Amino acid sequence: MSTLRAKRSKVWDHFEIQPKPGTNNAIAVCKICKNKYAYKTGGQGGGTGTLKKHLVKVHKLDPNTLQPLGREHTQQQINSLTLKNFTITKEISRRAIVKFAITCEQPFLIAEQEGFVEFTSTIQPGFHNISRHTLKKYCFEMLHEYKEALLSQFQVSLVELV
């Protein structure tokens, strides 16, 4: 009676072993892409290193956990997330887009660019896109607000100096 040890490596979550008849060897088949790798059974070497390298390089799995990298999450991870309620207003959006355009030195035309419109609708489906003329108007309105705030600061500073 043979006693097989349980497979402890996480690699085996992604591979299955198919025996080669009449030999002590087997084939490890990737469950994702069906690539085949030689594998020795019976505790005679043929470790999981090559199989792990395949998962990391080809399928972009994390080398430590053998879980997907990036934006893919397991259902358990999604269930454990807590979301904060937030309200987006026209004023918040207006100030953010003006700050973006000015600090990143973007032309007013950015507001009408296809990529920018797609980006904003992806991150906030309720966002109503604006024209380059509206963006320009918003920029000048904020410029006027900042100018007034600076002038009032100077008035206060001038009074303190005298």
C-alpha cells in the first residue's frame, strides 16, 4: 500500500497531475492555459519551481500568494471592503476640473477630448461633461475668487503694518 503525501504547495491549486502510464513520471497540466510540464512523482525531485515560474510569468500571479495581481479581487476581499458614502456636487467637480487643468497645464480643449470624457464617465457616471468654453469660464471665475481673497489678505496685512 503506497502512502501519498498531500500536496502542500499552492501551485497545485492551478495544476493537475496526469500520470504517464508505465513510468514514474507524470505531466502537470495548467488549469488556466492547459500547458503541460514534466513532473516526477514518488518524491524523486521534480519540484514545483518551474510550475510556479509559469504561473508568475504567464498568468501574472503574485509570487508569494499565487493570487492574481492588480485589480482582480476574490469575492472574500470584495465582501471585506468598506465603502464610504460621498456626495459629489457640481461645485466640487467644477473646482477639481479647474485645478486639474491649471496645475497640469492642460489646454481648455481637454474637457472635450474623447479620452478625458471616457475617463470621467468611468470614474463618475453621473458627471456631466463640460465644454472648453465652460472650463475657461470656470477658470476665470476661480481666478477672480483667488484674486479677491489675496486682495483682502493684503488689506488685512496692510492694516497690521500701519
